[in-house]
Amino acid sequence: MLLGSLAEVSVGRLLINAILPGYILLAMYISFVIIRCWINPSLAPKYEFAGVSLKEKILSGLRDLLPLGIVIFVALGLDDPRRGDSY
């Protein structure tokens, strides 16, 4: 906020303009790690896959995504607790 006030630029605009360089750095970092592990596989951690049934995957996904769905539902104004049964 200090930089925005000194430069007389919107703070929101500064934050939005930081997204693209952040994603570029993210892509560069991920590419670096993938290439290094592809060249030298001993750098990657060893792990084993646990067998999970499709039913468990679906239930786990629904359990994890339900709170996010409720937040999005309320944030978009699709459910207004003050409105009640006005339909």
C-alpha cells in the first residue's frame, strides 16, 4: 500500500499486475524441477502408490469440495440468509 500511495497508483492494479510475473516464475520453477528430476531420477523422492477405490476417491473429493462450493454459492449471492422465503 505504501508503494501504491507513493507512486499514486491503485493498490488493486499493483496486485493484479503482480500475477503474471508470479505465474511465469512458477512455470520456470516447475520446469526446472521436472527437467532436473528427468535428467537425474535419484533427486526425486521415492514413494509407493496406495490402492484407492473409485468410491473412496469420489467421496473424498466431495467431502473436500463441499465447503468450497458452499462458500462460492454464498459469495455469488445465490443464497442470501436475509432474504428468507421471499419467492
